[in-house]
Amino acid sequence: MSANFNKVILMGNLTRDPALRYSHSNMAICKVGVAVNRRYQNSQTQEWVEKATFVDITIWGKRGEAFHKFHKRGSQALFEGRLELDTWD
């Protein structure tokens, strides 16, 4: 099988206010952090456990400008896009 598929849907609360900046070519770049919670029952203690995963998201262009205008820290948001792994030293 040679086909690849890269799609993700996340819903969670914003961990910080969206940060908007522009590239040299005047392209809007909106950076935001989101916390996605997972709730499950511990099989040994039978207690409910909540675990958060923190994800950094980049929104490009007009969508980024609109997102920045209407959202703030603590807002709930739904994201659909693709995963891209960034690495740095």
C-alpha cells in the first residue's frame, strides 16, 4: 500500500491568547496553544483520571487573522488539519 493519510481533528481549550504576526510576504501567521483532555477510568483503582495533552497550532492566512480576532485564552475551539513535526536544537 503506497497511500498516505495525515489528518487530525482536535477540540480543547486555548492555553494562551492567539499570537498574530506577519511573514515578509505579508502572510498572516497565528500561533496558539490548545489543551486536549482525555478522561478515563483507572482499571486498578476504578477512579476517574483526567490527562491533558498540550498541542501548539499554527493557522495561516485569513483564517489565522479571523481566529485571532474572535478567540482568547480559555476559549474552546475545534481544529482540523494535518500533523507536522518540528524539530530543533
